[in-house]
Amino acid sequence: MSAPAKPEIRSAVSADLEALWQLEKASFVSDRLSRRRLRHWIAASNRVFLVAHRQGELLGYGLVLLHRGTRLARLYSIAVAQSARGQGLGRLLVGELEAAASERGRLYMRLEVAEHNRAAIELYHALGYITFGRYDDYYEDHQPALRMQKRIRYVPENLNHLEVPWYQQTTEFTCGPAAAMMAMGALRPAMRLNRELELDIWRQATTIYMTSGHGGCHPVGLALAAKGQGFEAAVYLNRSEPLFVDGVRGPQKKAVVELVHHQFLQQAAQAGVTIHYRPVSQQQITQWVNHGKLILALISTYRMDRRKAPHWVTIVAADEECIYVNDPDPTEDEQNAMDCQYLPIARKDFDRMAQFGRNRLTAFVAIS
């Protein structure tokens, strides 16, 4: 008896929707993609969605999400029809997904897999994936999941970095405190990271006003908050004028933002927090993280979510090609904690991302 013909792999199209939905129902009891979400991902641009078919029959699919502004891909879902199992189709699909994600500039592929799914885990290990974490109560049926990762463009080097905990900001305006807490939690592992501390740091560091809503955090305010917790902190700015004034309307609000800025400078002088008015190079960032410092960086979120909002992240590591950050704010519905840790930002993209506003403000806080 001749072996079955090799399946054809191609991008999913709208005509595949019904067959995909039937395969999804047959493959998963829980944690299914709905018909609506399948339709969404077929039409989306920030994904790789491949199907395998033979003689008109859909045999399997693989869906990878491409998170904006980073070099990270995530294997979100994969399924193989019962009739096609044992034929190496899962391996073939993963390889094609990796190649497609690599062609779109991604350096890493991450995934979650049920801890009891030994066959899938063995396959991923055979393909070069490394287990680097675990989630308790991850799936709808409360089963745990393993976190796995593979570098899909070149052999990884051992990153010189601290183990940095991830903390998700609990409000839309506390990215600065959350980023600071991740840095402090890495330097002092016994430190409790909770909402009380998050809001306390925000109260100490807020600029009072921002473009809309509650005020974000001033770099000097974050440095003072870290100093108050017993850490050393230094601020690096590429301008000496009051920060964020251009982001508010009306003379009264501008006056308040300017007053808060000058108050922070006075408090920094009294507390011994040094402020350097000069740009920071990627070489300097690499030296800092290699010597055990954690860096808070103000970025523009435009490359991640198309909104020109100031946002604080924690720089946690660096290698020859990427700067790695912990982002306290999952920006997409499908993102989880794994997607927001050690995010690889290509060095050629980082400098453009780490600028905010028309004046291209750069702001870093080095904590040790």
C-alpha cells in the first residue's frame, strides 16, 4: 500500500472557516477558538495562519500570533485531524510556522502546552523548544501548562540577567510603578509586589496630569520612590526642560506639571538621586544590565498598539541583536504573562521606540 501523498501547506482563507470550525470542535473539549475568533484570525494581519490539506480534506492547522513592536511570535493553537495523526503532520506544521514567523522578522517562538500532554511536549523538545516556566490553573479545566520557547533565527546565547518577576499593572495609569516593582523585585526577591505598593509608588511619582485621565509617572518621581524603598537610583534624560508639559492643555494644567517637575528636582537633590542630562546609548544599557542593574525605560507605545502614549517598561537583558523588556501591560486580548516577559526588541528598532513626543524625549531610570 502506497504512503499517503504529502499534505499541501498554505495560508488559511475564508473558504476554510467551516472545516476549521469542525476540526476545532473535534480536537478540543475546552479552550476552543470560537467560530467568530477563527474568522477574525483568518482576516487578521498580525498572525501566521497555516492549514494542511490533502485532496480537499483539511488535515490540520497552526496559528501563530505576531505581537507588534517585538521580535516575539507565539504558537497560539495547533490541531491535527484524527485521521492524519501519526504521520508527522504536527512536526511539519510547526516547522512551516517557524519559517513563516522568521521571514516576518521574529526571533523567538513561544508556546504553552498542557503538562499532561506528554506526546506534544516530547515533540516540542525534539524540535528544540526549552521549558522555561509553568502556569498553574492555566486552562479552563484548571490543568497546568508548561511554558516553552525556541529561538527560530539563530542559536541563542546565554543571557546575563537577573530573574525578573512579572507584575501586571492594575490600572491604566500605573505602568511606571509596575515597571519599578519588577526591577525592585528582581533585586530584592523577598519584596512583596502588590496593589498597595503599586498605588503608593504612583502617588509618590505621579505628574498629576497627562494628556487625558490620571497622571502618569515622572522619571525622577520613580527614582525617588525606589530610593525610598532602599535602592540606589539614577535618572538619565536627554533634556532639562520640564517634562510632559506639551501633553496637557490649558495654562493651569501646564503650570501644575511644571511645578511638580521642579518639586521632583528639589526632592532629588535632597535625597541624593543623581540626574544626568545626556542620551543613553545601547552600549551603556548593555553594560548596566551585565552588571546587575535594572533599567526603567519610557517608550512610545505606537509600534505596539498604534497609540502614541508614554509607557514604562523594565529593561531586563541584552544580547547582540536585542534589548529585552518586561512590559507590565498586555495590550491584546490574547496576550498573557508569558508574552510580556523578556520581550525581544530588535536593537535597530529600540532607539525609535524609546523616544516619546515631538521633542523625542528619552528617559531612563537605572536601579541597583
